[in-house]
Amino acid sequence: MIQKSTIDRIMEATDIVEVIGEFVQLKKRGANYVGLSPFANERTPSFTVSPAKGIFKDFSTGKGGSAVTFLMELEKFSYPEALKWLAKKYGIEVEETVEAPENREEELRRESLMIVSAFAAKFFHETMLETEEGQSIGLSYFKERGFTAETIKKFELGYSPDQWEAFTGAAIRNGYKEQFLVESGLSVKRDNGALFDRYRGRVMFPIHSFTGRVIGFGGRTLKKDKNVAKYVNSPESEIYHKSNVLYGLYFAKKAIREHDNCYLVEGYADVLSVHQAGVENVVASSGTSLTTEQIKLIARFTKNITILYDGDAAGIKASLRGLDMILEEGLNVKVVLFPDGHDPDSFVQSKGSSAFKKHIEENKKDFILYKTQILLKEVGNDPIKKADVIREVVESIAKIPDSIKASVFIKECSGLLQIDERALLSELNKMRTAKAKKDEQQRQQQNNRFSEMPDEPHFFDEPVEPEQPAVKEETSQEKEIVRLLLLYGNKIIDWDGNSNTYIGPFIIAELSDVNFDNAICKLIVDIYRSEVENGNLPDDATFIHHADKDIVNLTVDILATKYSLSENWYEMHKIKVNEEQENMRATILGGIFHLKLHKVKKILDEVVSELKTAQSAEDQDNLQIKYIRMKKVEKSISDFLGTVITR
């Protein structure tokens, strides 16, 4: 467990905008920052970060919380893992009261896979640098490819010995369980139950998560045997899903944001060479076809992708149709083609960094126009084939959600295709209309499937309990008390001659006789009361950074608002908007006594219910006395509220 003093230091050092900005492209809007939700597919930003409150709120999914909560939601970290990530970022040493990292038997499954992957990366890296085999084979290979010691260290490149059990044996000797060696894909189990190394005799490329932890590997053989696969990648596991990962993204995300562009290449070596040349905003799909999930990863940081192709014409043509996915996600796509015989790796190694950057600037083309030119070269003067090309180009343009941008491409392509712009627009509209009809039919079919589902059989006619609005109202009143504690608890009372009492302790004292029914509200009030009794005055940060996720969620729901008045509202419209702070007496006392009024009404309802079933005259008399007494309390509270609100 991490000590509270260390947690406090981490929270004080954490800049939520800086942390979330590593994962989401944020733009300042008033006092807050906004961006596209990393948890949902959206085109209009509904993700808000408030630096003043230290919270984020994703209005599309309802998620919200602190920087810690964000890491837990996005990266599936546990609470201690998120704290450790922040501590590492801000250079804070974490002291724990128990031996959690070393006690591998008690580690959670996911964390165990992370730990064994980190050990493997260290093993492969040190093997390459410190053993004779590693230096003569692995290190020599990387140096021949032109990679510097700095690049090798930064990307944690390594070498797996050409032995059956070199890594597996070392891992087991260091206390790692066979279960996690197999599940991570680092070791393979034979039929007899014995384990052997998956990557033996290969140079190793560790694959990092969004937050920099090793989650998988790519291993390249150096043998010429055609029966041996050139690359072996990690199998799917709980921590590694290849369709959700881009090689090099952890090292590239800052540069992608700064340059508002992402270079997309094919392989590991391409990323390393281009990054080493000073073009750090580069990632690779690691030999797999580009997926929608990978495109969405890039879209968090930029709307601009530049694809760097090698000179293989057949490969380029095969990939053109797949790139329509990028257009569908609303991103701008440019293409750069390298001369025959060159890929980004070989070009930058042979020509140098300056020539590489110059080639990109002089040769980048919009994907739609590039695709049009490529396809036209093949058809010559064949009118049938040309008609097919026209349809294929228009199909790509139809994927673009921005109608203005699509119209611009129609205009450009009409010249290249030598066809009237109106004809292309007509074809575009047909395609979009057909797609809209198809989407509507699918939606109708989906609705019909639900409506045609048979009802559950009912063996008894049970009465349906009506929804009790009073319960909801009571819950909202309890949440209102929590809101007042969070927003104004550390402000001084300044009414009725009182000026030496904080609002928080005043509310707690006034509600000492009230029981909260909402479990989370009760928990927050109990924590607040306990802190006050110990001489502390908690603020909203106490609950924003709480380890209990339910407490964090309710706190953020109460504090976050999707809309706020512009600072220039009054100057522009001359319309005065009353704020609750202007009459704190009415705000605080109104909250307290509205809750009390609901509690009294609840007691009255219970008394009436008990009167109906009371058997003895004595019980009936006692209940009637209680009823009369509570009615008096109800009237006094109602009268008081009328005075408070109208004063």
C-alpha cells in the first residue's frame, strides 16, 4: 500500500491537463479544455477537463474523475498502478508499506503479465549488450542497420539467445510463474508440459503500451532459412491486442501533437530509422492491416495522417481500398511514395535526414488525388475500366463525412478524370442516398428483431410497483447536501451575525440527526464528519482523489458541468444572472431544511402506515401523538423555508 503522504505529494504534483494531454488532443475553451472522447467514437468534442477543479468529465459516456481515474479507465490500471505511473512521470519516489511488487504470488493477473513482460525486455536488452552471442549477432545487426546506442536504449531493443530455454529458465529462476510466461506468449508449452522460448535466435523489438509499459514483442530472425518465419509477434493476450496497438506511439505521441501530423510506416525498422532522423511523429501498424481502432488512436492527437509507402506498386494498390477507413473517421490523408527499391528505412539511411524531410515535403499528395492518378495509369483508354475507376474514386469521396471537403475533392477529381463535375456529384449523391437507405433498413431490422422477441412467460400476475418519485427526490436532496459540502464547505458563514464558523462543519452539525439513505452520499458525509472531528476541513480534492471509484464518480458528477456562462455574458447581453453565492444563507439553509422536510414527510408516511395496522389502543395513541408532533415539525420547517427563500 502506498503511504498517504506519498499520495498527497503525487496529487500536488499532478497537472491533469498535462497528464490527459498525453492521450487526448485538448483545446482550451474558456477556463476548461475540451477534446474528443477517448472512450467513445465521436466527432463533436464532449470530453472536458477542468484544471481548476482537477477533474475530467466525458459527457458521452458519463465517465469522470481525477487524473488517477482517467488512467484507470483508459489503461485499465489499478489504483496503485495509476499512482505509480504519475509518480514516475513527476519523479516522486514511491514508498510502500507492503512488499507488493516483489510478492508475485499475490499480483493480479494483468499486472503479472506486465511484470513478466518488463522482465523479458530487460533480459533481452542486457543479453544483447552483455553477452558474447548478443554482441556478435544482435548488437552487430542493429549497428549494421545504422541504429545508434541512444536509439537501441530508448526503444529497449534486444536479442533472444539461440537456445531452447535461455529466457524461460532465467524467468523461472527469478520467481516468475509458468502460467504467465505462457499467457504472455514469451514461452511455449510442449505436449509433455515442458516450456521453451518462443523467440530464440531473434533480435527483439519490445512493443510499448500508451503509457510506456512493455506489452508484447516482435522478434526478427537473422537466418536465411526460408522455412523460418521472418517475424514472430506476440500472440493475443490480456495485455496485448495487436489491432489496438501502434508500434512507436508511446515515443511519438508528443511529436504528433506538436506537428499536428502522424507519419504511418509499415515496419519496426522504418519507425526506428525515421525517429532517429529527427522525425519523431512516426508509428507503424507492425505488419498488420490498418484497423479502425488504430486510426482512432491516431485521431486522439491529430486529424492528419501521412502514409509513407515503399516503391512496391502492387503493395500500394492492394492497400488503397483499406485506406478508405481513415477517410470514414474524418481524418485527412496524404501519401508519400519513395523511389523503387527504397522504403522509409533505407531512404533515410542512405540519403540522410535532410533529404528525407525534403522528399516528404516535395512529394506528399492528397490520398484521393493520388489514388485517382494511380488507378488512371492502369486503365489507359479503356472506357469500361475508366468508368470503374470513376466509381471507385467516388466511393472513396463518399466516405468523407465533411460534405464541403468532399465537394472540393469532386471538383479536383473532375479535372483528373476528365468528366463533368455535375456527373460526379450525381454519382456521389446516389451512393450517399443508397448508404442512408441501407443504414435505415438495418436499423429497422434491428428494431423489428427486438419487437418480435417473445415476452418472458408469467406464471403469476404480480402487481407492478409504480416508480416512487419521492425516493428520487429524497436522493436528489441528499446529493444537494454533498454538493454544498464540496463547493462551499471551506467558506466562512457570513449571516445572522455569525462569522467564525465554516459552512462544512455547520452543515454536518445541523444534520447530526439525519440518516442518509443513498449509500454513496452517506459515505461522503461520514468521511466529511470524521475529518471534521479530527480537526481537518476536507475539500473537493479529498473526494476527487479518493480510492473508492463510486465516491469519485458522484463527486465529479456533482462538480462537472457541460456548459458555463461566458465571462463576457453580461457585457454582451446586459442580462444579470443571479448566482447562489449571492445569498449563501438561502442556499445553505435551503439545502439543509429541504432535506429535513423530506425526512419528516417520510416519517409521517411511516406513521400513517403503522396506524393502519396498529392493534392496541395504546399503540394507536402513541402513533397519533408522534404524528401530531411531526406535523408541527413539518409546519415549522415549511414556515422557516418560506422565510429563508423570500428574505
